[in-house]
Amino acid sequence: MKRKIKYTGEPVGAKVISDFLPKQEDLVLKEKRSKVTLTLTEKSLKFFKDKARKHGASYQAMIRRLIDYYVVNQL
């Protein structure tokens, strides 16, 4: 950045936004969990592991969220 920015007297057009962020306690997901054993095909497991690695996530958490999403949309 060799050139300096020249500011003019133009209006900025900023506006005040009310507090839209959730409370900190609403960000903590503390649902009761039950441990299960699930047998997947190698193809399905590879898919989830590859996607999890790509996004820096846990494949088990991805599967859990997928099932949770399915349940919520069935209600």
C-alpha cells in the first residue's frame, strides 16, 4: 500500500443497529446425550471423514448434527 487514501466529506450512511447477538448462555448447547453404536458403510464413513477433515470438524459431530437436523424437520 504505497498510495495514501484520500478521504472526502461525503456522508458515511452508517446507522445504529440494536443488540442482535444472542445471550452467552444461549450459545451453550447442553443437550442430554446418549451413546449408541452405529455401523456405517465404508463409503458413508469415508464421506463424513473427508468432509470433516476439509472443514476442520469432527465427523461424529457432523453425523450427530445431520440426525438432529432430520429429526427437527420431521416434527
